[in-house]
Amino acid sequence: MIDRLTGTIAEVTPSHIVLDVQGVGYELRCSSMTAAALPGEGSAGVTLFTRLVVRESAISFFGFASKEERSLFERLIAVSGVGPSLALSVLSTFTPSAFATIVAASDATRMATVPGVGKKLANRLIVELQGVFASDEELGGLFSLSKNASSTTSAPTTSASIEADVTSALLSMGFSPQEAEAALDGHEKAGASTPESLLSYALRRLGGGI
């Protein structure tokens, strides 16, 4: 089992990374969150946590920016009806901490905003993952923090700061300032008001999905 890889980023897109490790290029499928967290192409000494998934029809290699994201991916694909592609859709919509907040709050409405997740599956994910978060060594801390956060009030994040953060993420992925600005157009009407949902919205527009 290959636990992690360290090398130079040869290519990065919202859906995959090519990591050059001593002359060998590993193509890793990834979430848009991981892609946004990485430095630009040519950056050396980049470490990605990995997981190999073997299915009857395909063998796929996945890369993650953090152990928490990899753990959540593994827990998601263990749920009946959730494959690697849908798990990446979840991870492209929410960070592990944001996802833990949704599970802790039993927020099925927000869970169902993930492309490919209907209300029935959203409720099942919440029920099945609440126990998982409570017992998982790497994810348990996120769940505890999320439960505590739901009982406290914090200063609201402004729309401008969210747009600035997402714009910065898009620029780090190689998009031009003009492309980033156009990708955010109309997000208010679409209800993309959180960093995760806004980044997902922008990437779908850039990919021609909207």
C-alpha cells in the first residue's frame, strides 16, 4: 500500500494531479479542494496522501491534501451507493471540517446540495456517518469541534472575503483573473454563499457545467 508520495507537480487540474516522483509521473484523481490547496505546476517537495481503489472495471489512484480528507473519502466509499466519483463530489463541495459540521447538525438540506446526492442519500449519509465521526481517530476531532461550534456564536464571514478567498484559490490553480471573475458571476442567485459551494460553483462554470 502506498501511503503518500512526495515529488514535483507536473500538472494540476480541478479533477486530477500528475506528480513527478523521481522521473515517474503518478496521475492522481483528486477533489477540487485538494487541487486548490496545492502550489503551482513545477513546485517541488509536494506531499500528497494517497489511496488506491481497485474495482472490477478500473484501478484508480487518488491524492489528498490532508489525512482528514483521505479518511473522509474512505468512510464515504464504504457507504452503500457511494462510489469514488461521488465521494470526490462531496469533497469538492465541502472541506472535511465543513462536512463534519453538516453531519453534527443533521443538516440534510445542505448535504443534498452536493451534485449527485439526493435528499434520501443525504439523510442516510448523516445517519451512517455520525457514528463514524464519533469513533474515527482522525475525524473524531473535527466532529467534536463541529458540535461545540454549533453552540457558540462567531463573527460572520462577509461575502466579499469569501469571494476573495475563492478568487485566490482559482488563481493558484492557473486560471486568469478574468476567468476567475467570470466564474463567480451569478453565484448569489445560485445560492453559492459558502467558500465550499462558491468554489464548486466556479469550477462547474469554468468546466462548462453551468
